[in-house]
Amino acid sequence: MTSSGKHSDTIREQFTATADVFAENVRTLRAKQAERLAECVTQGFSGTSDALAIDVACGPGTFTRPLARRVRRAIGVDLTPAMIEKARAEAKRENIDNIEFICSDVGALPFPDGAAGIVSCGYAVHHMLEPARALAEMVRALRPGGRVVINDIVVEEGCDAILQNNIERLRDPSHTTTLSLAEFRKLFHDAGLRIITEEVLDFWHDFDTWMQNAGSVPGDKLYVRVRGMMEQSLAHDTSGFRPRQSERPGELDFMHKVLLIVGEKQ
């Protein structure tokens, strides 16, 4: 089996095991970001109401649903069947009928060239072995003048990227690499996209909820190891996570830098 095939298996195993809790948590945790993504990518975009939007690595459809409310049709694509089931259930719960979900790999999207007006991807680039190849496939499926939008974590400039990625990979073996803002800009430039929107925000997490999303709970071996790495940098953080003791006794908070970037196909 190729390294790509092995990694795909790792992703499916990880997100199958955590599908229930992940879908429940991100419904609220990422709701504002999902609405903001849909707002930014459609703002000033001609033909939004007639567009097809493809949401790549859609998970439980967190980012697909706000897009569906603004376009003619939205299709969520994900590698993990359990996530597709969750996405369909979430769309049904919200009575969204111009939406569908299919299983597929981002490296070979089942759409003809230029099929979509919008292609989105939320919180998934850091799970990809070949981000440039994945972005090229998204651009292929996009019509000229169409837009790609990505929402994902980034490594803050000046931070210890190796340490940050080591913590991420320990928590979740499907994590590959968190890119920097400069690396995302280069990806978009190399893919022939003109950047029209770029926003970076500080997104604070409850450590226990973050671990729960990866299938780990207080007291288990993985939880103890990851928390130990976080707590080692409480006094002098180099990771960029900015860990801090929570106002809730005994609990820990930390921060992700999150990028929202929109590019237009020339």
C-alpha cells in the first residue's frame, strides 16, 4: 500500500471512531466560522444563487450547510463514510434540501473541469499529505472566475512549528502539518488563484473538549501525554498554543491561529 493509501486509512479510522462526539461538538464550536466563511466567499460574487458549491473534506457538513443556504446546490465530499452519515443527518435536522453528500478523495474529485462556482475546505489541509495537489484538484473543478475558500489552523510566525506539529500529531495521528500563512499564500499563488480575502483570528479552545474530539478523555494515556506537553510550555510558550490555566478549576485553555483565505481563479 502507498503512503497515501495508508494515510487515508488513518483518516478514516480516526474520524470513524470519533464521528459521534466530533459532529456534536463542532456543530456549535465552528458555527460562527462556518457562517463567516460562507459570507466571505459569496460577498460580491456574481451568480451566487445559481452556483454549485463543493465542500471538500466536509466532515459532518459544518461548512457545507451555510453555503447551501446561499447557492443553488451544495455537495459535501468526505473520505469517511461515518462522517457522510453525520452530515446527512445534520442537513436533515436543519431541513436543508439543496444539499447532498458523497464519499470521495480530495485527490480525485468526481466532478468535471469547471463544474463549480465555489469550492471550500474547512479544517482539513492539516490532514493532507500533499496540499498543493489537493488545491490543484479543487481549482480544476472550479470555473474561471470561481472562488476557493479555505478555513484552517496556521502556525504563528516565530513559533516552534516542530513542537506545535508534534503535539498535534500525538493527539491525532491523521494530522500531517500545520502550514504558516506564508505557505498558504504560496499555495494559492502557485495554483493560479488571486487572493481576495484573508483573515486570521485567535480561536481559544477548552483542552478537554479538543482532546474529546480526538477520542481521548481525562486520565487516559494519550490525554496525560498531550496535556503534559502543553503544560511544559505554560511559563515560556514557544509552541504558539499560548496554554493557560482556565477560570474553571483544574482545566486548561489554549489557542489556535485560524486562517480564512479566499482566492479567485483567473
